[in-house]
Amino acid sequence: MRMLRPWLLAASLALCALPVIPPYAGAADAQLQHAIDGSWRSAANRARDRYRHPLQTLDFFGLRPQMTVIELAPGGGWYTEILAPVLHDGGHLIEAAPPADGSSPFMRRMAAAFDNKLKSDPAVYGNVRTIPFAPPAQVNLGPPGSADMVLTFRNLHDWLNDDPATLAAVFRAAYQVLKPGGVFGVTEHRARPYENADQSSRTLHRIPEDYVIELGLKTGFQLAGVSEVNANPQDTESVNVHRLPPDLAGPPAEHAKMRQIGESDRMTLKFVKPEH
């Protein structure tokens, strides 16, 4: 774990008092691995497993096949390809995705592409439900206390770039929809410790870990775990994440160097809504 501000470290010590969710085992572990190995996943998406560590990440969050799970802003559906089959029979997957009538052409294209993905394989995605999600205007995730888990992968900087109040509204929405004891699982591009969050988010698409933990605690969550499973020590956290793989958006002369670094260094945080 990285060095945290003293008060954050004190808050982290409360982890010992929280119930420990046992790791995947037996049939559940095999079910998750089967989804990760699924033939419906594209070769390009599977190639990113070594950077995104889906088995270890979802295990850390405590995913179970019987849960009601809400994924925020699924993008192209990288994690949807894994979550949908795991939750297909015994659980519920709700994708909080851009609405088809979104305000920008980009969001409308994303909505159409994601809808087409869900329609492409009913055997895998047939039980997935979508709800409109477009912060800050649309952040309602469902009835209070109706979800076991809310997940977001590499989205926090987009909401912070809109406005710090937008990101705070997303955290509040996740808190409200979760049952007591429910998990808010967060993966995000990591900035250097104690950097100015607004500046690093806008220029590098990264957020300092202490900023995210502070926001979670202010929202009312308890910090139930900090994992380095998605850390990348080769990443200096000083480059715009889109210059790294898979985007390689910088000049061609730097692509070889960026490939050697790999994908961005990422925090992986597990927040829990208190039981009382």
C-alpha cells in the first residue's frame, strides 16, 4: 500500500473491524475463470487481461454469482463480457450506460455501440438490463438499498473533469443504491500522491489515490481494502494515460517506449456501505 495521509491511514486501520469476504473458491472461481476465457471475448480484449487482472480484481471486490451488480459507464463493455455470464443465471447485471438520446453525438454513438454489443449474443447478454446514466443530469441508479455491488473502471477522472460536484454525485448515487454491507469497487488511473486532483485529472486523466479515498469516506463509505493488483511500477504517473497502450495517442517515435511501460498504474479500492 502506498503512503497515505495520517488521517487516511487511521481510517484504513478500521479495516480490521470489517467482516472479511472470503475469496473465490471451487465452483465460483471456475465460473469466473470460464467467463474470462469465454469465446465471446475479442482477442484484443483478452490481450489486456495481463494489465487489467479481471480474476484478481473481481475476487478482491468479492463478486458472487448471486449478486445484483451495477456497472457504471461500461464503455465498450470490456468488463461486461465477464460480468454478464457470471451473473446470468443466479444474479442480476445492470449496466448504467449512456442513454440513446444523449446530449452529445459521441455519447449517442457509445450508447448505440453498447446496445449492439448486448444484442450480438443473447446467450451471454440476454439477461443484462440497462439504465440511463449521464452524470450530472442522470445519476439515479435504482431504488435505495437494491444492489449488492457497484463497480466502476477507469471512469472517475471523466466525472471529475466535468466538475468535482459531478464525481461527488456519482459516489452518493452508489452509496444510496447499495444495501448495507454492499461494495463499491473502484479502479482508476493513479496520479502521484497528493497531486492537485483537478489538474492531474484534466491534463493526465489521473487522480491521486488519497483524493479518491477521502471522497469515499466523506460520502459515508468505509474503506474495506486497498489492492495493488493493477499497479504498474514501470509507469511514472507523469504521462497522459492515452499516450500509453492501448491508445498510443502520442507521436509514433515514442510508441516503443510506451509499449515497454505498458498500461497505466491504477489504484484498486474497495469501499463498503456500513451495516448501521
